Amino acid sequence: MDQTFFQSPRLARIREATTGSFDLVILGGGIHGACTAREAALQGYRVLLLEAQDFGQGTSSRSSKLLHGGIRYLENGDLRLVYEALHERERIRRQAPHLTATTPLLFPEIEGSTRPAWQLGIGMRLYDGLSRFWSPVQHSSFPRHRRVAPGEPEAQRLRSMGLRFGACFRFYDGQMDDARLVIENIVDAAECGAVTLNHARVLTVQRVPEGKVRWRVDWEDAAGRHQTRAASIANLTGSWAPSVVSTVFSEPYTHWKSHWPTPYYSRGTHLLFDHPWQGPGLVLPTERKGGVYFVLPFLTAWGAATLVGTTDVAVGANEANPEPSEAEVETLFERLEKHLPYAPLAAHKPYGQFAGMRILAGSDRSLTKTVTAISREEALLEQDYCVHLIGGKYTTARRTAEQVIAAIQRLLGHRVSSSRTRTRPLPGGDGWTDHGARGLQAALCAGDAELSAAAESFVRVFGMRANQFVTAEHPHTFRTLFERVIRYCVDVEQARDAADLLRRLSLDKAPPSATREVRDLMREVGQHTAPSPLAER
């Protein structure tokens, strides 16, 4: 392997980012920033996205991995949010079939903890109806709900695990690889003309009225300090958004925060078990009214696991690197012990745990509510050629991006145009068919049965883009295949260190037992190849 293997076009991106001016600079490379960059680039705008860490490293890779409408939000009366989320769920399922799955879920009636069966049934019918009302597609990827009979294997299995329940409903939602969805939005945005940079920390944003150039953005990365000029700014930094306004924007504009909705923060903790969850996932009640947690088969291309979560704990301020608290972990175990005392999980110790921050757009009246009762709808503040976002839901991020770009167009005096991302597949989903995916797996194997599992995993992670790893090169081994994958991750997906690479391979939360060979090879490649961005930090 030659010494140029790890060279990436980052310097070219930096040169482009500091040349001329941009129509829009996006702060934040989570799911909202990635979707907005993609929408803006497809609309023909010159756009720059700056992310202080890696794309999707924060909240956008620490979700419950559910692509869902939010059935529990019906109880809060958020019908519009649920409606939009259900329709976006269908879009994402079709645009990224390799990164998503239709997943059956069981919602049991538990006396004293959930609504009675007749109310749950109404909620299920409403959930199904909203997903199909004015739907742009004739055939939904998500079947309708049904009531599970007491004698069915699924009901018997729940009872064998110690769950005491009355009626039980089976409905469908989606699961997703949240970190990979961010990356594929970034890749598509870049291929449509956007300049996207991770590990690029914004230092200051200052107003500089110079005709159409209204803002100067100073930022830095490992190569030094840089400056960019822009006509407009979008602050899409998630839970960091209020602090960015206070610390990054120049002094005359710190008054903006007085116009914001009241931000509330919650932390969600998840546990990961190296044990496959058999059958449908579970939606179970928490001790708070309207609260639920999940027991889910964990969607990973590299091995079967189980995800349990999330907690929803109110915290007073944003946390830079949220960690599960002992109390939250204990709470999840107590819930499992209460509801599923005989489940296989009881004998297993989690191999991992993670926590994510959520910012919610509340009001002074929200003080009287629990954090689960505060709406998950987004709030946009438009002012002085800037758009700031508080709140928002992962599943509706593409729709929120439409609203952000519409706001930017109004601020710039442009005509609000229709979205370009509603039907456009993400890179790995372009041309996807199950038959085509199987053919691509066979091509990656090149007749070597020992490469079968790796080929299947790479196709699940990269979709039809995995065709770039097919070669007639000999010897055809896992190492030669893996080297081509790393080249793609560095050159196209901007992996800068080992942690970035793990996220791109969907390995950051996979069971170690399922990924040991890949991790060992990654270390070997990094140690024997220099210079390498994977060894920068």
C-alpha cells in the first residue's frame, strides 16, 4: 500500500471555503445541518457547512435509532408533528433502503401504566390514518396495526418473560443507522456543490455590511485559522445553538437570545446488550405519564444486539459530552426487572451505553410540564440574514431543512422555490433493489466464501456505492477490500481519525465480538501507513 493511500482532498476544500463568498454558511454538521446543506446545494446556492467535531458525532448518532412518527406524541396533541414525521418516515425508507428497515413493535396494555385498550386502539388507528392521509405513495412500507390474540406466539413469549399485560397491539415503525444517514446527506450535498468540512471550529461570526456580503466567519482546523464571507448564516448546532449565539456571534447580536423560545434540555440514555433480541421490539411505559422506553433489536450491519432506552431526564444546561448517569442506568435496569424479569437480558451485562442531548423549544408555561410533555416541534428564529433552529426531530430533519432554506430565501429576497430533496435518493440508495444488492455482494466476494459476511456488511453500510470497492485485483482478501473502503471513507466521506472511520463503518456502537477483526485491521493499517489523517489525534 503506497504512502498516498490516506491523502484526502481536504486542502482543496479549505481553499474553496476561503475563496470568494458564499450565499449561506451553515454552522453544525448534525442531521439538520447535513439536510440543509443538501437542500441548499440542490437549490443552486453556494453553501459552506462547518462542523466543530465530526459529522453527526453529537446527538445525531446517539438517538434510539428509530425512524418513527412518535406514537406517544399523539397523547400531547402534536398531530401535525406526527403527520409530518410519518410521511418523512416513508420518504427516508425509500430514499435510503440500505440504512433503514421496517420494524414490528408490540405495545401492550399494562394496567395502571398505559391507557386502556380501547384508547390504545384509537391511537393505533389514528397513527395508521395519519401515515396514509394525503400520502404521496400508493403502497406504504409500513403495514397497518393489528391486535395480537392472547394465544399467539408473540403474546406467549411476552408472558414467558414475565410481562403482565392485557391487550397487546402490533404496529410498525422504522429503524435507521442514524450516523450513516448524516454522512450520506453530507456526501450528496458535497457532490451537488456544497463545501463541507468537519473538525472545523467556528471562532467568531461578525456582521460586515458590504453589499451582498453581510457576514464574516472566522474558523480554524488542524491546518490553521481561516476566514469566510457569506450573505447569510444558519445556526443549526442543535443543543449548542443558544451558546453559539452568546459566544460566537459578535456582541451587538447577543440580544437575539431574548427573542428565542425558552430552551429546555433533556438527556437520553441507552444500553446495548451483546444478545440478539428475537421478535418484535417492545414499547413499554415509564413511571411518567405519557413516557415510554423501548426494547429493540439493534439495527447494525455487523452483528445482532439489543438496544434498551431511552431515558428522558431534564437537565439544566447543555452537556458537551453527555454520559449516562448511574441513576439513569439503574432506572433502565429497574424497568427491565419490573416488566421483563425473565427476559434473556437479565443474565447479560451491557457491552456499551451512550447518552445524547436534546434541546426543546418550550415556553414559560413549560415549567409546569414534565420534559416528556414538551413538544418536539422545531422553532425557527429569522433575523438579520440569520436563521437559528431550536428543537426538531430527527425523522423530520429533511422537512425542517426545507423550512430553513425557505427562510433564507425570504431573508435574501429570493423567491421561495419547491424542495429538491423530496424524491431524490441518498447516494447509497440510488438504484437499490434487493436483487441488485445480492449481485453486488457476490461481486465483492469474488468467489471467496470467507468474504461473504464482510461483503454483506459493506453493502448494508454503503448501499449501491459499494460498487466502487469491486475490483479484479489479486490477491483478493479482506485486507485489500478493507483498504479500498478506507480510501473511500477518507476521500469522499472525510474521515479524519479512527473514531470517524468507526462511525462510517457503523462500528462505533456495534458489539466488539462482531467487529474485532475489523478493528484489529484498522489499527494495523493505521500503524503501517504514514502520513495518515487517522493518526492525527
